[in-house]
Amino acid sequence: MAFRPLHDRVLVRPLDAEEKTAGGIIIPGTAQEKPQEGKVIAVGPGARREDGSIAKLDVKVGDTVLFGKWSGTEIKIKGEELMIMKESDILGIVG
């Protein structure tokens, strides 16, 4: 990938939303909720502290993460829809 996030930003590939409910009802694409889980594909070097040092990020490339419903910014790189967000928008790492 030719994109490198800056500072404490993370590039995430959203995982596909469920197309069926638990009861088996198929949800049309226009009514599906925005995905809240994704795979980290690039991370920035970290946030700069007041003393000039860099605080490394807790997430790394390959992690599957949960993020808030309205977190991040949707972007398109080489035709692929991705999300870029601050590490603080990430709620946790799915282990």
C-alpha cells in the first residue's frame, strides 16, 4: 500500500456487515448498518508528546479492531473503500 497515515492515525479496512439478522431476515444493502469492525492495514508512527518524544500506538497492522459507529473518515484508495481514524476512535482489539 502506498499510503502511510501520519501521527496517531490508523487506516482500517472495514469488515463486511452482516446481511442477515439472527432470525434469518435478509437486510438489503441500503438498510445495512455501517460496519464497526475492521482490519488495521496501516498505522502512523504515533502521537507527539509535549516533550517532543513519540508515543507509539497500541494497535499494529493485522489487528482486528472495533470502532465507534460514527468514527473515522471514509476514503477511497485505488478503488477500495477504507477508513482513516485516530487511535482514540478505536474501542478495542478483537483477540
